[in-house]
Amino acid sequence: MSDSQKRIVLIDDDPDMHDAVKMILEPLNYRIEGYLTGPDGLEALRADPPNLLLLDIMLSSPSEGFHISYEMKQDDVLKNIPIIMISAIGQTMGMDYAKELGSDYVKADLFMEKPLEAAKLREAVEEHCD
């Protein structure tokens, strides 16, 4: 990894999402590391904290992503990693999670609805990836 390359961890149980995110962000010199399960992703975060986390909400349970974000915000090493939550759960459940950002309920810096729009994802990552 070059010094200028930023590392992003993606935790999402959909392999197609991994492919899409890589196609969108790797040309912009981001290195994407994908994990299909919450425990694998959390282990990777702890082993080598990235510049940014892209986190699906619905993994092995409908709220696993929320639990991962809570756990991160309680961890001194992980609490400052920006989190962009990505999910179709808002549409499915009829809820607007973006209004809950920063609350005890949604511990994330940004919420994006699936399907992701490439331009919006690039813009969000550039804004939140330190």
C-alpha cells in the first residue's frame, strides 16, 4: 500500500456489494478490504484499524451492524474510525435512519441507502475518509 492510499474496510454479507464498491472506489486509489461477516470484520478492524468503515446493518441478524458500531464506539482504538452505514433496511422498514445519526441508536457518521449510487458513494468516502 502506498502512503497516499487509504484503506477502507467493508463489512457486508453480499459478495456483489464487495465487487461494486471495489469497482467504484479502487480507481480513486482506495484499498478495499471486504469481510462477509461481522466477527471477521471486527477482528480485522482491531488487528489494523482502517481509515473508514463501510458497514451493512443486516448481516447475520437484522441489527448486527448496529451492534458492531456500538462496540466500536466503546473501544478506545476503534472509536474514531468514521462509519458509513449502508443498507436497504430503511426502505424495507419504512424508517429514516439518517435522522438518527449520532444518536444512541445509530452510531455512524453517515447512512446511505442501497442500492448505492456511485457518485454519492465516492463523495461520501472522500468526505469521511481521513
